[in-house]
Amino acid sequence: MGRRPEGYRIVKRGGMWTVRFRIAGKRHEYSTGIEAPPRAKRPSEAATRAGEQIYAASLQGRQPVARRAKAPGAPEALADLFDAWLEESTARKDTLDQYEVFSVQWLREWKLSSQLTDAPVNAYFKRRLREVTRKSVLNEQSAMRTFAKWAGLPLAIETIPKHVNGTAYGERRRTKAPELSPAEIEGILRALPEWSGNGKRKNGIYPVRARFELMWETTLRPETIEKLSVPQHWSPGERVLRITKEIDKEAHDREVPLTERAVKALERVAPAEGGVIFGKHKAWRYLAPVASKVLPAGKAAIFTGQHFRSAAITRRLEESGNLPGVMFLAGHRHASTTSKYARPSFRAAEDALGLGVKARPKRVAR
């Protein structure tokens, strides 16, 4: 039997408060991200709270979010802060899902913690009242207050008067994936960091680019990709993924062939010692700032990680015309399901008429 958890201790190490504990006999130590004054003998309340959150996450089998030291008041990337906030939150799943939606919206407005001040935040919520109902804005304000308290940001968010009703939804908020060309997808992939954090494996927490590159190459569902592990589903040198019933939405047990590019993506990030390759992380939050630079404004506004899958299915159908093969890759049992993901395009129409790029003869230089 594994040993029980032995509790945790907050200790000073290298000018920082760190949390130490053992789980099943294995020793762990993580930085809380809170500086320890030279003469301090007891950890601050913030360091204690951070240590408790890291310890609780480890007991639940979740990878604690790495915390970097920072000077008091120094701005931090909001993408990293939102990531840590959601990882450490003990809110219910449906609440966390809504927090994720809000954080994506906020990242379109602000990039650094120093930008979250009273005036721009309150101006943002006033504008939101012209877009959604009062109740929706109240929910979003509540989430912002929760985040600000967690991050230690002194935000004073104005209360919305009761007579202000906001704006009812004029149209459905959920929209189908836009038509995305291979060039647009490749542009997004090139702009994504390889790893979270600063993009380097040494300090990165989880892989980013390889996750979406694998989806683009295989059409697999995000939920399946996050559960892939070594050696159960793939091992270095193999050119297939073993998709088991446990990690497939349709319980479709099968082997999926891999392209050379997919193999290289896995080789770059798969843990040498074995274990989960990608895991469940907020890698998608890196997409919003990249999409805003690569895609037209209309597409960027609604782009999500799931759209890699629909674009990949459309691409494979266009390139091969092999519907049964694409159904197998995507894990669909009915052709009608696959058709929902495909996006008609002018590019495909040209190819259907023999006018596409592949059909055009190369010009001979004179």
C-alpha cells in the first residue's frame, strides 16, 4: 500500500517561500511565487494560501502550476495568471467552464495584470451592457472580482444600477466553425509557442504547439489528445496511435496511422520516462492572441481550439475524397456526423472544377 500524505510545510528557500510535502513516499517541493523577506520567520498569509492550493492540487493528482518570482507590483502576463487561477480554483466544473469563457474574452482586452485597473475595467463592463443582459454582466463581474481577489489586484468594480437591463441576445452566441484554409491553420501553428510559459521546455509547464499540430494531422478530438500516454497509446519509433475505448468519446477502439509530421510532434514532447503526453491544460488560451494576428477579424473573434479539428477533417476530405477513411480517423460511426464538420469553400470548388492549385500547370520561365 502507498503511504498516506504527510502534510505540508512552508519553508524559506532562495529568498522565496516554498511548500514541501510527501505523497506516497515521494517528496515534492514547489515555489509559492511569494518572496520571503530576509528576516521573516513565518510565512505570509499569501504564501500559506498558495502552499495550501499547491498541496491540494497534488493530492487530487493535478500538476501544480509553476509560480515564478516577481518583484512587488511587477506586471504579469494575464494568460499565465488566468491559467494558474483556473488550475487552483475549487469551483464546480460548470462554474470553471464559465470562468474559462470569461478569461478568453478578457484576454482580447488586456494582456498584462498592470492593465487591469478601475477605469478600463469599468468601461469594459459598461460596453458589455450594450451586448448582453444585466444578469450576464453581473456574472462576469463576479468572476472578475473572484480573480482579482485571488491575484491580489485592488480592483473597484462599479455596481450596475437595478434599472439598467442590458441588451438581450440578438442572435445565437454559439456559431459554427468558420471556413479555415490550410494556410491560415499553418500560420497559427507557426506563431504558437512550443511550450507554455516562456515557450522553452526548461521552464515550460506543458506543450502547446505539438498538441494542435497533432490535431491538425490526425483530426482527433481534444479530449482524446489530452489523455494520450506513453507507452499505452504510443511509443517512440511507432507510426500509429492506439486509441482505446477509455479515451474515445464513441468508445471506438482503433489504431490511427500517423504522418511523419505527427510522429515528430510526439517525439518533441513525449516524456522519456513515460506517462501522459499532453494532459488537461488550458493550452487553448494561447490561441486568442495568435488568431487575432493571423486570421481576419471575423474569424479570429470566434476561433477556438476545436476549430483545428473541423479544419483538419475538411482538409482530409478535400485532399483524399476518402470519406470512410476520414470517418475512421475522426472516430465517427456515421457519415452524417463527418459532414457536419466539413466546411464548403471557394478553394474546394476550384479543385472540384479542376481549377485548383494542384491542377494548375507550372509556368515555364522564359
